[in-house]
Amino acid sequence: MKRIGMLTSGGDCQALNAAMRGVVKTMMNSDEQVEIYGFLEGYRGLIYGNYRMLKSSDFSGILTKGGTILGSSRTPFKTITDPDENGLDKVKAMKQNYYNLNLDCLVILGGNGTHKTANLLRKEGLNVVTLPKTIDNDLYGTDMTFGFQSAVDIATACIDCIHTTAASHGRVFIVEVMGHKVGWLTLNAGMASGADIILIPEIPYDIKKVAEAIENRKKNGSRFTILAVAEGAISKEDAKLSKKEYQKKLKESKYPSISYEVAAQIQELTGEEVRVTVPGHTQRGGSPCPYDRVFASRLGSEAAKLILDGEYGFMVGYKNREIVKVPLEEVAGKLKYVSPDASIVKEAKMLGISFGD
């Protein structure tokens, strides 16, 4: 008998349900008897013992369903070792609930912060297997995360729709794409939709270069310009500030986000009419795309195999088109950034896309 705990932590995304289904269906199709305990609302459920036993029927019909049937929450790693408001030791409570249920393994689906806590639990002696979830595709140790391709599809569709109105009215349009620290989503959606300018956190921009790119398009007969701007995009001037100074600037800014600041600066420098569109949380909502359904199912199946083989302390990742197991200590606390020298960036520039640098 294998007793498995399962939780989804952090921001939701497409294919969380598909990944959990992959784990459970593989376990139940094996010769091993299995009990599945779902912790509700992420690590919060593990801390406070909020769980329910799941049946095979709970995983029927969820392959195409977005979100997570277990619910999720953000439990920041930087405060995970701090007592809660009632003085509860959160790490000790998680361990106690794990042992109270006599679990053989904890399956954790999440992104960067989630993996930090998962690695902490591994170091505390719990058997842990993780799955890489995030629309940002920024997890270290894997070429791909599930949720990413679905988000790219949505952001691309949004920019596609903006093209027609931008062309009709001869305006500059900014579409703000999710991604505070890493620009994979903006870069891929921008290229897929034919954006003219792409601004990402890893390549600080010069607003004068951005304005110049817009003016050049106008000189060449283009009536409109599309910018795909990551929510974490940063100017060269701001990139020189300390983290504390930059946070202070953001707090005091009159603009709701960087896209509105960029829009105001473009309007001032070029005289062009600028509009901003923010698709926001639509990018991680809705049904997973076919790629993510297959990918998440494969990851879930391989996670189950690790559990059946008694191999713990790994993230199930994807390298060179193969599913691989990656030691958690190699993943936790690291992000996979877009290198300014990456081939995809060079190719985008060869296509004529400006990064404002």
C-alpha cells in the first residue's frame, strides 16, 4: 500500500489537474494499492491538516479542466520558518501531518517558491517528488514547465486581436504580458504574434531607442506599432538603482504598471497616440492547450514511476526532449532567465524586433 499526499501551491495555471491525473492514473494502473490524500489550498492545507481522501472518480474528467481541484494559496518561503499568528511552528506542523497520515510520499506541484519549501521538507526527512508548474517557464533544471504553452497561446491571441484595431486606427498599442522577473512568456508571445518591440526584465530598455524604433516604422510606411511588454520590464536607468530604491520608486509612481509609464513616455517623445491592454490573469486561466495536456500527463506518469520505485527528492523535469529526474537541491532557489545572448533573442533581432537596447 502506498499512501500519497498531494498539493498544488502558488499561483494556479493550466494543466495542474492534468498533471495530478497523470500521477493518480499511473499509480492506480500499477499492481500497487494506493491511497491519495489531497491537501487543500497548498501548503496551508499541509500546515493545518486540511485534507480529504481522494477517489479515482475525483480525477475523471479533469484532463481539460483549468485551475486546480485542490485549490491553491501562496505561502512565501521567506516566512515559512516563522511561527504563524498563533505561534504555530509551520514546518513542524507540516511534518506532523505527514507522519500522522503515515504518508510514503508527498507530491508537490508548483513553481520557484514552492520548490524552495519542497526542498526544505526534503531536508527535514520527508519523501518528496515535485512537478514543475508555472506560466513563466522560469524553473531551473527543466526546459519546459506546464502552463507555459497555454499562457503563450492566450497572450498571443490577445496580441493578435490588438493587431486589427491598431492597424485600423494607426495607433501604438502596448500589451502587458505576465512575468515579473523573467521574460520567456513575453518573448515567445511577442514573437508568435509579430510584435514589433519586446521589452523583458533581462534586457533593460532605453526609452529613446523604443521611440526611435516606432519612428522608423512610421518612416517606412507602417501606420501602427505593437509592443509586448513584460510586467517586470525595466529601463536602463532604473536597472542601476538598488532593489530598495527601485521598490520605493514603484511605490511612489503615479502609473499602475510599467506599461502605462512606457506609454506616457512614448506619447511625449513621438506624439503618437498610445493605448495599453492588460490581459492579466486570463493568461493563466481556462482550459490547458493540447501540448500542456500531453506534457503534464507525461510528467505526472513519470512522477508516479519514481514513487513506485521508491526514488524521492526529485523534480520531474524536461531536458533535450526527454523527461528526466532532477535533484531538488539543484532546483530550489534558482531561476532560469532569458540570456540577452540567447539564440532566440538574436533571431528575434534578425527579424527586426527591437528590444529597446
